[in-house]
Amino acid sequence: MATLLPKPVDPEEAAKQSNATNTEGIFFPGSDLDEVAKHFIGNIHRYRENIIIPKMYGVVQIKTNEEKLVEAAFESCAFKSFMSCVLGYGLGAAIGLFSSSVNPSIADPMAGDKQQSAREIFREMRQATHSYGKNFAVIGAVFAAVECAIESKRGVSDWKNGTYAGAVTGGLIGLRAGVKAGIIGAAGFAAFSTVIDYYMRHR
């Protein structure tokens, strides 16, 4: 009776074919170069996780586990929030310093007001700088944390992440003055974030 199943392999025949192949060689029969050729051409060993990286420009270097850990730390939401907090404080401090320098509280000598000393002026400038910096730091940290959480949840990096994060951040800041202020703040911050994100992506 005819069958379509393959014929079982005889162990003795397989051993003979393997010995003949090893004796004759694959690339260079009867030569020591065959071992070298099999190492470089027919090497079946993978360096890591059995992956294949295509080469486009130059030599591809596989990242070590330490490099992966450092890259993951830099891309984490905690690091992004911390950096946004620091940069926000710096930007707010600069704005506060500029605003306090262009709008000084100068006493009127004709009205009998006491003339401010340099120490008092510097104290007011420091307070204004710290106040602006603290507010901008909070806004930057909250916005970065919410945007990173939304991006991680959606798995997509597009303009919607900034819009949603702006709405949440503006709503949280505006809620301190009431529900109406929270809605207005959410809408305004979302529109501002959308415009900035659109400009940064399409410039």
C-alpha cells in the first residue's frame, strides 16, 4: 500500500552521511580552511537572546545590560518629571527675576514713604524669583508626569498626549479657584499644549 508519509531515517545511514560530510568538508573539502569558513559563515551561535540586527550604516553595536538600565532610567517617568521640575524652576526663576526688576516698588519721597534699602529690594526680588520658580516647577512636574503616564498607557507618541496632559494639568491648577476656573484652565492649557506640540512636530 502506497503512503505519503516520509520514510523513517536510518540511524546508521545518518551517521555515515555525517562522517562523510565532516571528512570531505562543506566549503573547502579536505582543507583546514573549512573550519574557519564554518566559524564565520555557518556560525549558529547568537550573542544575545537569539536576535538578528540588520546592518545599514556602519557597525551595529549591541547594547549591554548596563546601558539598557541607564537608558531605561533616563526614559522613566520619574526622571522626566524631575528634569521638568528643575527646568521649570529655572525658567520661573528667570521670569520672576525679570518681572521684579522691571517693576520695582519705588517709594515716593513726596508722600513721606520710607525709602527702601538695597537689602529689602533684594529680599523682594528673591521672594518673587522663588515664587515664580516654585509655580513653574510644579506645573512642569505635573505636566511631564501626566504626559508620560498617558503615553505609557496609550502606547502611542502623538499630539494627543500633550493635549490630554495639558487638560489635566490646567484643570488641577484651576480647581484651586473653583470648578469653573478648573474647566477654563483645562481648556486653555490643552489648547496651548496642542499648539506648541503641533509647532514642534511640524516645524
